[in-house]
Amino acid sequence: MPSPVQTPQAFPTRIFSGIQPSGGLTLGNYLGALQRFVEKQDEGIETIYCLVDMHAITTWQDPAKLRHATREAAAGFIAAGIDPARSILFNQSQVTAHVELGWIFNCVARMGWMSRMTQFKDKAGKNSENVSLGLYAYPALMAADIMAYKATHVPVGEDQKQHLELCRDIAIKFNNDYGVNFFPIVEPVIEGAATRVMSLRDGTNKMSKSDPSDQSRINLTDDADTIAKKIRKAKSDADALPDTLDGLKDRPEARNLVNIFAALANLSPTQVITQYAGAQFGTFKPALADLAVEKLSPITSEMTRLMKDPAEIDRILGAGAARADAIARPIVDQVYDIIGMIRSRQV
Ligand code: AQP
């Protein structure tokens, strides 16, 4: 019987996070995740960012569109400020350690844990018999993505909190099952004014790349006119903005627009509400549209420029994958040794 070892061991701070190239990046991805990725990189922390294409195929993807979306997401990361020399930027399928550890974690995670994942319930809906097994197992692969690097911190939007709790449970169970203190217990980094950006059509639904309505989201590829139009048409209400955040309690669409403003302007929602107390949406929305265009247009233009050279994007992803593999391979090899796999193949 292995003895549970829970001696706290210092793991060096290492950031890992990913985004699925299951469509174009949205303002939700940008404010909830990408902005944080850039901040962490600029703080000088070791940062590893991954386009999780293996997660994307948990729902069927047209191969040509998947390739395009992966390159476009890479362009989005770079345009938003990720420097491939300082951060490791790559696509998941080029580093096989992820799926290898993912399988091992499938054997660690419990069915009961997976069944409680609300994102699976939301995505599968009434169709749970017909969705892929991969969609169900997704959070175990996500835990492997993080643990293949022994990452300690994961910047994410609010919707990923439960998956990170599962990652912690898997790491704890692995450490206990094998009597080791091998994996760190990861900390979610959920920061900023817009950790859950909501749909522009319905303030109770998350803004999502896969929402059938393009009007529900701002894409990082939208031009200035489209961004301004989508914000002007965003669902709101007939009341003026209140003078405290409490006044937005039952006004999800208004709250969402205030949060988006705050995140884009690098202010707190309270500062925005103080500035716009008493303003009608006829005043607030154009101000928000101008701000969004000012912040997003340079990113869109740079993405367009980068997408003209897909071979260069592929080169960056390949170089990032080689650096990622150099970290993950020895970790996964140690996992094989811990769990009792023979590794005698000559390389
Ligand atoms: N609306 C959002 N607000 C704040 N953060 C968000 N994120 C996604 N949507 C929002 C954060 O972006 C990171 C990458 O998410 P993902 O694309 O890998 O998966 P997702 O959460 O399932 O995003 P989508 O847009 O809803 O994708 P689809 O439609 O393909 O399922 C995560 O950190 C997430 O929190």
C-alpha cells in the first residue's frame, strides 16, 4: 500500500493555459483569458500557451477550418501581445505528452467526478447519448495539459473554475495513489473585470465562439464597423445607468456592458458606474463602441497581417512545440516510471 505523501513541496511558478481553436477568438476569450496571458508573460513568469486542437475535435471540426482557426488563433495571441520568444506558443497535437498523460488521468479521474461537470451538461444538453466520449473526458485531458508541465497557475475565465478544481482532485489522487508528491496543486487565476463576458443578445448566457448567432459575440476578426454595430444593437434596457453596482443586480445585459467597458478601459466596474451614473444607453453604447474599436482594431489589423504568412505561423508553432516537448517529455516519462510501465525502447 503506498503511503499518502502530502509534504508540501515547492514547485517553481509556471503558467499554463490554452484556448480551443473551435472557431474564431471572441471578446470573451480576449478579456477572460488572452489579456491575462499577456500580463503574466510581461510579469516575467514562465508562460506556456497552447492552442488545444485535441479539445476542439471533441465536437466535429471541418479539417480545413480547424487548420485555419488554429493559425488564426495563433495570430490572435501574437497580435494581442504574446511574444513567442518569451512565451512558449504551440498547438497541442504536436506534443504527444498531453494525450499520453490524458489517458493516465482518465484512469485516475472517477466517473462521479466527471458526471458533475456542468460544462459537459450544458454542451451535451438533452443529447448526451450522442455526443463524443471525448467531450465527456475533456476535463481529464485538460488536467493533463496543465500537469504535463507541472504548471502551478492557470489563468482562465470563470467558466473553467470547475475544471481546475477537477485538475486539483486528479493531482491529489495521483499523488496519494502512488505515494508521491509529484504533481503540484494548481491555482486558478481568475482576474479582471470581465471574467465571464456574456452574450450580447442574452445577458444570462456566456459569450461563446460556437453560439449560432454571430450578433451574440464580438470576434477578434470583426472590423471597426461591425464591432460598433454589434455594440449599438446589443441587448440592454430602457433605464439609465445607476450610481452604484448594486443597481445593476437584476440587469444582466447592462451589467455585462459595464463589465466589458471596465475590462477594456482597465478600470473597475465601480469606476465605470461612477463615471456614467445617470447616462442612458444612447450615450453609453457609443462610448463603449469607440473604446472597443480603439482597443481591438490594432489587434485585428495585426492578425490580418500575420495571416498573410501562414508558413511563418506554422514555424512559430513548431518551434514552440519543440520547447514544450522538452519540458513535458521528461515529466511524462517519470510518470510512466512511477506507475510501473517498462520503458526499454532504444531511442
Ligand atoms: N465569455 C467568456 N468570458 C470570459 N472568459 C471566457 N473564456 C471563454 N469564453 C469566455 C475563456 O477563454 C479561455 C478559452 O476558452 P475555450 O475557447 O477553450 O473554451 P470555452 O470556454 O468553451 O469557450 P467558448 O468560446 O465557449 O468555446 P466553444 O463555443 O467552442 O465551446 C478559457 O480560459 C475560458 O474561460
